[in-house]
Amino acid sequence: MRILHISTTFLGAGSIVGGGERYSLELAKAIASRADVVFLSFNANRGSHNDGRLRVEYIRTPPSGGL
């Protein structure tokens, strides 16, 4: 089974990560122990990395003026 977990919260070096943001990431990590999971979030720059079995992907946010 493949699962895509999308977090609308901006995650990056300049962001403040509180309980809500951390919860979605930790939930995705827990599910990744039993399924193929990609955690998708937003950042100033596009990128990706692995966090254990979890694949984390960042897509670039549009400029503050919108799309």
C-alpha cells in the first residue's frame, strides 16, 4: 500500500514547528513502519530526504501574491 500524507504547513529552517506540525510528521513516520509513505509539505525550496522509512518531499510555495 502506498500512502501520500500532505501537510499544508510550511516546514523549513525559518518555520516554527509546534505540536500540530510535529503530530502530522510523527503520524506519517509511524505509518511508514507498516506502509510505503511519502510526506509532502511546502518550503521555500524544493527538496527531499528520507527520515528512516519515511520519504519527505518539499514543494516550493508560490510567491506571497498567490499563483
